[in-house]
Amino acid sequence: MVAADIWKLCKKLRNNPKYIWPMFRKTYFYFAGTDTFAAKYRELKLLEGNKTIKQLVAHPKSLVRFGDGEMELMLGSSVYYQDWHQKYDPLLAKRLREIFQTKDIYKGIVLKFLTPSDAELKSKGLLFIWCQMRCELWKHLNPDETYLDAHAFRENPGIDLGLIFSFVKTRQVVFVNSSEESFAKLKKAVPSAQFIQAPKSNAWLVYPQLLKQTLDYAKKNKLDKKKALFLCSVGPAAKPMIVDLTKEGYLAWDTGYFFEMSVKA
């Protein structure tokens, strides 16, 4: 563990000292193994890659994606990544857990790191990063539900970009994001797209204002609920935002930085 990792851990424990127990549990399972949990994910109904995209296009519903950062927040940790961060908040953790019980939205999970063996992940230096999610996430999943591939909206060379953009272009797109530069890239592919600027980090700290700003924007611009599509890229705060926009009758996707990565500069 390098000095930067130790400093991140110290900040996490300063924000929430109780995170020490999930941290110990993560370390324990790194050595004890998580193959038993991986087998649980293989039994689920999962739509990988382009099957996720086809499902979203053929049967449009809102989408929330879960990764290791959301798992850490659910367990009591803040998240630090390069110059971005989201401080732990118990209400955010609660909202994230509740999403798994929310009906009529798709949930995306990271299939490529949940189903392989420990040996395969360890050979790539990825087991410690993902072992916590592997041994915890299954508790929140329903064997009767179909889960989508969260990494369909990541750097994925096999994804059918044409299918995604052909669908998006039929919608009134609103991009909720911190970067005007990223929006400019998206607008090259979707000229009619609109933009709501969000904080770069800690968006959850201003979430009530951000949600109100978004809903006010929709009302002011008379967005058609049958045609609008919100593309939300505001870190973990995007997850409850997707749920709250859906409750208001809108279609919303938790896309991270997929669309700006997919448009050539």
C-alpha cells in the first residue's frame, strides 16, 4: 500500500470511524476467498454488453448502475478517486440501499468483476478492489429480477454505439454533468441536447438544490415526459436522482462519462 492509499484510508476513517469493520471484512475475504460469492452471481439473470443496450432501447426504463464506489458508500466509506470525491453520508447510503427494492427501473451491476474466479481477478491485480463488492452485493439482489451490465456504459469496444445514438437522437436529451467540455462532445453527436451543470465533486451535498434545478428546468422548457431522456453523470448522487426523476414520470439513465467518451473529439 503506497502513501497515497494510506492517506485515503485515513480520510475515510476520519469521515466515518465505523468503516473500520467493513474494511477488516474486505481484507479478510481477500485472503479467505470470494469464489463462493461469485457462484451466486452466475446464478442470476444477467444481460451482458449489447444485450443490455438492446433491452434499454426495446423496453425503455430508467437505469441505475452500481460499482465499487457505491458499494463503499453503502458500507460507510467515503470515495476518493484522483481529484474527485464523494464524502460518506448515512442518508446517501440509505438511498443507495433502497434502490434495490425500487420497482420499474433497471439496475446495472458490474458483471465482469463479479462472476470470474478469485484466481482470474488476482492475476490481473483486481481482486482487492472488487472483493468487497463480491462478498456484499448479493445480499441486495433478487434472484427473480434481471440485471443489466453496468459496464455497457464504460469503455467497451464491442458496444453497438449506432443503436444507442439512434435511440438517444429520438429523445429530448438533457445532460446533467459538471463539465461543459464533456457536454460539447455529446452535442456533436446529439445537436439538440441540453445541459444542466452539476458540481464536480460531492454532488450529494447539494442534491436537493440540484434535483429542484433539474425539475424546474424541465418544467420551464416544457419537456415532454414521453420523449425526455436525462443522462445523469454526477457520481453516486446520480443514483437517487434517477429514482426521483423516474417518480416524476421521466426516463433517466445513469451513464457516467460514457457518452463523452464515445464521441470522438
